[in-house]
Amino acid sequence: MEHQRKGKNAEYLQGIIVLVVLAVFTAIEYAIGTADELPLFSSAFIPLTLIALIKAGVIVNYYMHISHMWNPEEEEHEAHGE
């Protein structure tokens, strides 16, 4: 039972970290989108696209659990408490 509790706490912590990371990237997107001039880019398109791709990767990996598509055995063991 103690092992499951630690696992849940770790999952909650990871979820909070992912939420904070997505919030920080969203704040950066806002700052880039509202900036008059960007120091390295002539347009906001490239940095905003890169941030969008990073956020999409985080969402797909964490919330959609796409990594389980390549490791179905691990998911099966976790479901059975092994």
C-alpha cells in the first residue's frame, strides 16, 4: 500500500510540474506575441511555432500517454500492480 501512495504522489508532482512548464511556455508565447520587436527574429512566427511544437510534445507525451504505444508491456504490468 505504501508503494502505491508514493507512486500517486510522484504522479501528482509530475502533473504539477507539467502544468507549470506549460504555463511558463504560455507566458513566453504571450510576451513574444505582444512584443514590438524581437532581438533574434524578424517575425514572431518562428519562435511561436517552436514553442507550440514543444507544448504539443509535452501534452502528447504526458496527457495522451503516447509513450505507452511503444511500451504496452509496462502499462499492462502497472495495471496489474506488478
